[in-house]
Amino acid sequence: MLLASVNLNKRLGAAGARSNLAAWLREHRVKVLLAQEPFKPVDRTPPAIGGFAFAGGDGGLAVWVSEDLLRPQVSSPRPWVQRVELEWLVVLQVHLDAYTSTNRAAQLAELREMAVAEQGRPLLICGDFNLAPRPEDGMFGDDPSNFTGEAERTALRHLMQGASLVDTTADEVPAFTFERVFSGKLSRFRCDLALLSDHLAATTTVTADASVRTAPGAFTDHSALLLELPVTLEAAEPDDVLFALSDLTGEDVAAPRARKEYQPHKTAMSRQAPSPASRAVTEHLAASLGVRTVLDHGCGRGADVAHYRAAGLEAEGFDPHTAFGWPRPDRAGFDLVTSMFVLNVLPDPWQRIQALRDAASFARPGGHLVVVTRSPDEIAKAAADGGWPAHHDGFWSSESKGTFQRGIDPHEVTALARQAGLAPATSAPTLPLPGVCHAVLLKPEA
């Protein structure tokens, strides 16, 4: 799904700018538009954009979505920040104070509190920050600008560290998103930013498009940020669509698919023998970590639990699919919790983080988790061979069954695990598991 974030400099009320914007949105197949300063006065009726529905906001911050999609939940915690829910992803659209460093630093501190309050949910913070994150990101003539103070840069760093965010456009050579002549000198800033949860960086493409302010069809004085996000938005009901986007483009658009119910339990294998991953745990890991008690979290039908017990370990199983017969244990404090091929069947990063948190809740402080996933290469090949439809950051392995698959490498597992309060177990041995991915994680002492 392509999302655009741009400061429109209050120009949307002009027919020419509005027409140019609509043409640009169609050309790039944008599905969600986040606009800072879209129109004036701030309380006027939002101007219509062909092919898009207004989803919420005012002349300070506003959201439009393609008319073939359901409108997301939109709220405004503060006049300078807007919260948008795009399926599993939370977006905080911002337009920070344009005049004083003190106000921006205070807003960034407040934004950090908002981000932390999301409790690890995947997050995008984008918009016009009115600051240069690094000295080289703000120039006045040939010298660094003094417009941005150290206090706000420090507050920005604290925001990114506290919410595990990455500055997606922080290239070595800045791509300035705003340029204007002041007092005879060219002022250039990389002030339009997209801060993204670190575990999403590998699956999200972010580009700055300067044509919206420089080309013949320009409609603003800021570059637009285009974000290709691993999110599949729900289609609108036919009665919610005023007219189809195909009416504007002349292209045939496939009918929207009915909403599918996820049924990850249908990926569980009927094993007559323990999995290679569970054998690797007992043969290569249990003794070195002093493991005596094990919980298999997402155990399916329980073949691996039987293996752990046969190996002399005190083992329990849990699977949320009640028909498998492994209810939630009454105890916690296990030396080891295993999660075998669970994360890769969950359809979004937020569910994966929640699953890891739940698994971690059963481990003792200082205990370990072993997470095993199917590899990106394996899933990519299976998807190509089977013609699997893309969905979120992976694929429907069977739309009729409601099953999903995504290949997840150890780096991504570790990034997700940090959101669940876990850390890499650097001293643990590597398991001999060719063809699949795994990570050994530590639950820190309290």
C-alpha cells in the first residue's frame, strides 16, 4: 500500500493545485494521503479530491483515503498531531511548531510519551517536523543553519530510542525537502520525516519526491514522502463508494475481495515424530542452558511436548486453538519457552509482537526463548510456485482456509523480540537447523 505524506502549504483550496494533486495521486497509485496544512481556514469544509474520501482532520492535519478502501479510525490527541489506524499500523501525523525550538522540543517530548503509550505497536511518525535532525540536514547558504537547537535534536533522539524508530530518509547526503531564499541566501532543510519502527524498515520503501514542488505540475513547496508499506487495507463496501477510481483512470479494477478470517491453526502439521527443531533443542541447547522445564508455546497437536518429556524434561504445551486440547497453563517460570513456526503464520507484526510477549510471560527471569521460523527464501519460492496472493508483508498460502505465511529471518525476530522485552542470548549455541531460521532469546532479570 502506498502512503503519501506532504505539507500542502494551505493550497488545496485552489482548483489548479487540487487538480495537480489529484493527477499526482493517480499517477503514483497512492492509497492514503496524509496532509499537513492542507487548506485554510482550518475549519472550512474539506475540499474534494477526485477518487478519494475525506477520513478526518482539519486545515492543520488531514487524511484522505482511496474511495475503494474503508476509512480508517482517525483522532486528534493534540492540534499538532493526528493518530491514524491503518490495520495493524499506527500512524502519528505531525506538524511541529514552525517558530520556536523550545516548543518543538516540548512537542517531541510529548510525542515520545504518545509513542511509548502504544506499547510496542508498529508505528510510523511522519509529517513536517520543522527541524533538521542533523546539522547537515539544515543549511543556510553554505553553512549549517542555526534554526534547529540542540534541545530539539536531543528530544528527537530520545523519541527514536524510546520507541525503537529509524529515520528512514537519513541518507549520508541529505535530500532536502524544503528550499527557500531568505535574506538573499538559500535555506535548505530535510524537515519532512518518516520515523518507522525498526523491524519494519526492511519491508518498507521510502522516497522523497521533489517534483511536487519543482515540476510544471507542482502543487506545494515541500517534497512529498512516498511510503510503500506492508499493509493491506480493507476494501470499502460498495455502498460506501461514490464512484470508482476506474471511472477516472479508465482502467478495469478487480472487484474487492471479501474480508478473510485468519485461521493460523490450519497450518499445524500432524506429526508422528518430533520436529527437527525440537530435537535440536534437546540435543544442542537444553544441557548448555541448564534447562529442566519447557513450555512449547503454540504447540499444535503436541508432538514436540511428547518429545521433550521423553528426553527427561518437565514439559507443558499451550495452543490457543482449543480443539488441539492444550489449554493455557496455570503456571509460569519455565526455564525455556519454545515457539516453533508460529510467528511466520501470524499475519502482521503486531500479532507477532503480542505472541512473543505472551510466550515471554511464561519464562522465568533469566530464562530463554527459542523461536524458529520458515526462511524468507523458502516462503518466496513457495509463493512463486503456488501463485500465493500477497497480503500485508507476506502471502495468503490458502485464501479458502484463511492461512498466511511469511518468511522471517533472525534479525527480524530479534527486532520484534525487543518490542516484547527480550534480548538476544549472545552466549547460547547456534542450532543446526538448515533451511529454516531461528533465534535464541533471553528474558532479562527483573
